[in-house]
Amino acid sequence: MIEKLEIVKQRFDEVNDLIIQPDIIADQKRYIQLNKEYKDLKVLVEKRDTYKELLDNISEAEEIIADGSDSEMVEMAKMQLDEAKEALPALEEEIKFLLIPKDPEDSKNVVVEVRAGTGGDEASIFAGDLHRMYTKYCEGRGWNVSVVDYSEGTSGGFKEIIFEVSGEDVYGTMKFEAGVHRVQRVPQTETQGRVHTSAATVMVLPEAEEFDVELDMQDVRIERTTSTGPGGQSVNTTYSAIKLHHEPTGIIVSCQDQKSQHKNLEKALKVLRSRLYERELEKKMAADSARRKSMVSSGDRSAKIRTYNYPQGRVTDHRIGLTLYDLSNIMNGDIQKIIDELMLVENTEKLKESSEL
């Protein structure tokens, strides 16, 4: 482990020198990447220093005990030795997790698509509840949430809503939310008080940068229309809404959230790039057997991942068998505890894979 940590320290020193070079500062993309790497390495280097200090304490204490000439010093050394040996295993585990190579996608922003599934009006209401849950969670983390497009349900909620989330390590956190979410509750329209089961599908796409996907605009047909739904006279009478048709794949993307046609086009292109990028990512994941085995972020959209049971106030994540009786807080955006558990399972799997290599 010390050897690995020394390599980390060496790279940290290199990055530390690089980020003050004028040519690096001038190259914004490179500068941002190196700054991110610097932050990640700094955490490891601090743990390395603590780890080395513990090893030095153990070595020093063992020398004093072996010498045995000063009984008072021996007693103090024994205490130091016990403390250091007690702290060492937990620190080693922490370092092992930190040494797992990070997925380069994890630092990306995301495009989230929530669609009502089976259950009619109730599924649309539930899709709206999920959107609210994610908005509250993201805002609580200081991330920025921006709606791209939506189609309202007839009794509230959304048949479909697409929104962008930008911030630090967004995809690495939000990717665990991809899949089918199921709700069990008495719908507002139900007169007999019977519990119904409805579903909504969540897709989480890493936002593609221009250099991630080569998008040939000759393949894209742009349709300009007036916006529908609320927004006042200017929105509904100007041709500000954008619909993109990507001819080679048949992907269609709409955006009517902004009053400016230019901004709607910009947002729609972001979503189109992200969908094309996700297709390539899926191929890569399918080719990588280790990634395919991961049970917590397989990206299988048809997999039922979580059930929200209102009569019992219970939320169950089926991938790891986690059940929490805290439904109202979770629906108010308190989903970090679920994500933490999923991250732990994924990191344990990665750790196992890296030790098998």
C-alpha cells in the first residue's frame, strides 16, 4: 500500500506544479481537469500522511518496548502501540476505497428523464413526485437544476419531464437512480380506498461535452414551432420551441422551456449529445464484463429498482435489499442515505474486482 501511496504523492506534486503554469491556466479545459485531479489526490495524500504517522508510531513504540530500560516509557509506548494498531485497519480500508480508480464519467453533469409508466394519471402524478424529490435533493447539495422540456399529466404531475443537473460529481451520485421506480398508494381518484401500484422510469444520462460526441449538424433536422402550455402571449406566439430529429438514429429531442429560440436549441443539442453519448457508453459497458456484473448501476432501464409504499411509510431498494421506514423525508429529497448504501456496495464490488486482477 505504501508503494501505491508514494506514486499518488508523486503525481500530486506533479499536478501541484502544473496548475500554476501559465499555459495550463490559459487552457480552461485542461486547467479544470487538473484542478479536479488535485482535489481528489489531496484527500489521498492527507490520508497517506496520517497512515505514515501511524506506522512511525508503531515502529517507535516497538523499539522502546524492545529496549525496556525505562519502565515509564515502556508503559507509554504500549499505550501508543495499542492506539495506533486500533486505528490502522479502519484507515487502511478507507485508503483502499480511495485508491479504487474513479470512473471518468462520474464527474459529469447529467440529463435526467422521468417518464410516467403503467398506472395512467397516478403514474404521471408519481413522476411529478419523483421530479420534486430530485429537485429538492439536488438543490440541497448546491447543484443547479434546469428544466429542458415537459409534458403535463391530465390530473397533475408529468407524462414526461427532462431536466439538467450541474454541479460536482453529479453523475457519480445520480447514476444509481436509473431504472423503474414503483409506487404503492391509494390514488386521489380512487373512491374505494384501494391501494394501486404505478410506475415511472428514470433515465440518468451523463452530459456529453462537444468533444465527447462528434455531432454532424447535417444529420440533424431542426423544426421550429410555437411553445405550448403556460407561458404568456410572447412564448406561445413566437417560434421559440425547438424539435431536433437526428436522422441516423431516429432520436427526437424537444425543448420549449426558454423564451429564446437560441437557448432552446442549445439545450436540445445538449440532450441529443447526451443520448448519443449514452448509446456509446452502453456498448462499452456491455463489452466490459466486470461493469456488467455490477448490480447497483447496471443501467438496465427495465429493472425495478425501488418501491415507495405509502400505507406502510416504507421505501425499499430492491438491488441491495435496503428498507427504510422514512417515506415522507425521502420524498422530500432526503435520499442521500440510500445513495450512500448503494455507493458502498459498488465500491466493495470494485475493490473485490481490483484485488482479483
